Amino acid sequence: MWGCAVAVWFFLVGVGDAAHPRTTAPKKILFIGNSMTYVGDLPKQVARLAAEHNFGAVVCDMEAPGGVTLKQHWESGKAQKMIQTGNYDAVVIQGQSTESLDDLPSFKTYGIKFAEEASKYHATPYLFSVWSTCSPFACNAESLAQAQTSIDGDYADVAKATGAVIVPVGWAWAAYRTAHPSPIGVLTSDNAHPNNMGAYLNAAVFFESLFDKSSIGSKVVTGVSEAAAKEMQTIAHAVVSKMKVTPNEKIGNAEYRK
């Protein structure tokens, strides 16, 4: 139902799992990002799901000033100092919402730097592959889908270069948007940041990616109906499960972008 491009993308991101096999669930996670991470309090929601599914107490730290790019994070040095403590099992790396579209070379350079820094200090790097947002000039299904294809490919390039694991949040949003073409902004509060439903979907995708366990059957949270929660869980599980297929080395990013 999601088309050929989706299948190709999943083959691309699978490379990260082989490079960083998860032998134990993470107990301490660092989130590096901006408002796409802190709106909806993604770290708190991930910790809640982990506790609910008997993973015990998971500590989530966050370095996420609003609007900050990966280059700005790197130049400030705060995130690197946190990584260099060696206290983290997992480091989540999230670029600014349109960063890869606006300056792809910079996005790749600093995405790779952060992923390599995480690996150097024995943390698994996870790439928070974001959803496409409405521009000031257009907000329609076609423009969002085109931007999503580019974003997915950009994060896949960083994953291929570093062995980082992609958390396919953007593609989960794309799947939801395909199933619910109107209104376009149903998962957002402002056509960019997640509302309660969008935040719940993000957390479900992260939980499945980080802990290798289905989110289906998780408790409903305030602001999300039972029916919507079940749909979000189903989408998250389907998207993350697709990533577990054996990578097809014949499918490269150049083909993906066709």
C-alpha cells in the first residue's frame, strides 16, 4: 500500500542494525535535537513506555534548544561534552526540521560527526529521521511527500556512512498522512510541531526502535483516543518491523532518489 519507494527506503536503513546490534535495552539515553524533540516531551514519553513494558527506569537526558541545527549543536560543544561522559547507552541525533533540505552538506558533515562521537564513547547512535513540514509557501500532500523522500534519503546517507540506526518517525507520519489525506496537519499543532497524537506516534516509533518490542497494546495517554492510539501503535509497529529485513546491497541511495 505504501509503494516501491518505501520498500527501498527500508532496505537502506537496515544497515544500521547490523553495525550496532542491540544486545541489551538502553538504560540511559541522550536526545540531541530541538523543538521537534521537546514539544510533546518525547524523552518522557519514551521512558513511560519503557517502564510500562517492564524495562525498568530509563533515564533520558535532552539537549534541545529551539531551532538549533546539528552544526550549531557541534559548535556550542554542550552535546559533545554530554556524550564524552560515557554515561549513555544510546544517543539520539535529530537535525532541524528542514536542515537537510536547506544545507545538505552541513547536515551530513555534522550528522556523521555526532554519530561517530557517540560510537567512540560506546553509545549506539540513533538518527531521528523527522517528518516533512509545511513551508510558508505551500502545504499539500504532494509537497510534503516530496520533501519526505528527500529527508529520508538524507538520513539514510548518514546511516550508511556511520552504521547509525534510523528511527523512522518521518515515514510513520507519511504512512498516517497516506491513510488520512485530509486534513494534512492532523498530527501537528501548527503544521510543524507534534500535537498529542503526533507525539504519541513519535514515542511509539522510538520505543519500538530502541527496545525492539512492539508498542501494540500500550496504554492510552491523555489527549489521544483509544482508536487513534491503536492506529498509531499499528503504524509504528509496521514501520519499524520493515526495518528488520536483510539489507539489499544492490539498492543504493541513487536508486532511492529516482
